[in-house]
Amino acid sequence: MPVVLIEALACGTAVLSTDCPHGPQEILEGGRYGRLVAVGDVDGLAAAVAATLAEAPDREQAGEFSVEWSGAPPPTSMPWGWGSFG
């Protein structure tokens, strides 16, 4: 399982991946949470990188990903009294 995709999405980072077997298709839900490019499609990968860099990250969508995968709502404050997110 490509844990780096899950970690990046949990941090609100825009992601893209080749559509290799066993992982990216399921994690990115067919492109819902990040771009998927066919394996070996060099031009498609270059276009996906350029398009991803040109867009602002969709933090709301990344937050939805985190909640769906963890089953927990996003935190409203830091543990141990470090501060708040709001």
C-alpha cells in the first residue's frame, strides 16, 4: 500500500500518481482525491504535474479524505493545550 499517498492527503497536500496496480486507484478513489495517470504515459504525467502545480490545493477535499479514512472528525484543537486550529 502506498502509505505516502495517504500521508500526503492527510496533510492536505495535492497528490498525483501513476495508476499502478494495488493502491493508488483505491486510495485516490479513481481520481476523486488526486490525479491518476496511466503507467508509461510520460506526456500525461508531465501534464498532470503541471496542472497540479498550477492549482491551489483543495484543503477541504483533503479534510474529507482524512475523515473518511480515519472515521473521526477533524480536530478543533491541538492535544496537550498547544493551541487551536480555529
